[in-house]
Amino acid sequence: AHKKCVQLFIPISGKTALIIKNKNKNREIILDPKKNKAALVPPLEWCKLRFLTKNAIIMVACNRKYEFNDYIEKYNDFLKIKRDI
């Protein structure tokens, strides 16, 4: 997850599942380039990818430059940050 960064997940080939977890609910979005659909993930939402086909490629565009301190790498740290909000 990111503290400030917004991510746009764009499928290039194959199928990928994007799993998004926030404080109240979880959702799964199937990204498939044939559907012409992308997914926007706001800050402070935990997400992970599950590649469903061997040829799956995802492009991710962000609204910020790389900042190491913006990353939340551990799920437990993410839960703590969300609890403190």
C-alpha cells in the first residue's frame, strides 16, 4: 500500500486479479485487456496481484515520483496505520 500515491493498474496482456483490501471491505477486480478496463487504487488501500494466465502483464501508472517512505510494505503496519486514522 501507499500512504499518498494513487496507482492505476492497466492490463496489457493476459488476465490478472487485483485484490484490494481497505478498512471495511475486500474486493477483487479481474483485469483483462479485452475488457478495456483499468483499476484506480487510492492511497491507503492494500492491494495485491494474482496472475491468472502465464502471459499476464500489468502496467502501473502513479501520480507521484518514487518515494521510499511512501510504501507500506507489511500488512500489519498497514492495519496499524488504518486503525490510527
